[in-house]
Amino acid sequence: MRIVLCILLAYLIGSISTSTLLTRWLARIDIRDHGSGNAGATNTLRVLGVKWGLFVLVVDALKGVVAVEIARIATGGHLWPMYLAGLAAIVGHNWPVFFGFRGGKGIATTIGVYLMLFPIPVVLAGIVALILILVTRFVSLGALILVILTPILCGLLGHHWGAVVFTAIVAILSIYRHQENIVRLVQGKEHRIFSKRI
């Protein structure tokens, strides 16, 4: 029962759409009707600027941290409940019950979950992703590389097989959410960060 409650609570925490709430409060707009239409940190950066984009990134990551920590405390540190809570928080961010199931793509929340569970793999993958973003200015490419590299690094660094399975599931979910970005990347039409073209 505790595990089910942890998963439900994690989903509800994930469903708190930081960017949607922030843009409604600051600009009286719905972030999902502006920029790329995504309720996440990158689009907030485009619409409100760097400061608020970073704010959304941190808060969305904290949602993942809190969800995993609650599961850890409630279940005595058992891994699978923590994995499931982390996944529920990501799903909540992507399909938030409070906002008509129209959310973001879950990368910031994924980073928060991974920092709690697999800090070394996600930091290493994050360094590679950040370099790619700085060189290409494609945030979506960096995000995809991060989620694809993390399960590979978990395997190479000797993490439990469950970690590899969990991070692979998250990678598949992230790839699914980035379908449009992948098409635009292939076509050479993807939006670059700090580009005026939306």
C-alpha cells in the first residue's frame, strides 16, 4: 500500500507544471500556446528569459528529487519503489492531471530522479550533453544524448540490472516525447537555443 501511495504522490508532484504556473503568474499567458508549445525549461527560457528558464529547470528537477526521496523514506530505501516513484514523477510532468495532461518532455525531472539514483552516470552523460548543446545549440539533441547515454553508462559502471532497465524505459519514453524534435533534427529544421526563430 505504501508503494502505491508513493507512486500516486510522485505522479501528483510531477503534475505540478512549474512553467505553466510561472507564465500564468508572471505574464498572464499559457506557455503551451507560445514558443515551441512545450511546458518546460527551454520554452520558458525562450518566452521569459534565461533567469526564469533556469528557475523552471531547477524546480522541475527538484520534483524528481522529492518523489524519489519520499519513496526512499517510506520503503526503507528499496530500489524498485524508488524507480517507480521516479518514473511516476516523470510521467506526471509529461501528462499532468492538473493541466489537461498537456505537459513537458520530462528531461529536468529525469535529471532530478537520476541525481538521486545514479549520480555518476547522469553527471558523465550530462557533461557530454552540455558540450553538444554548447556546440550545436540544439537542446533536444543534448537531452536525447543524456537519456540514451545514461543506461549505457549504468551498465558499463556496474549498476544493478534494474538500473539499466529503468533508465532504458525512461530513454524510450523520452525518445517518444521528442519525436517531433527528432524529425526536425533530421530535416535540419530544429530550433536552436537563443534563436529568434520559433
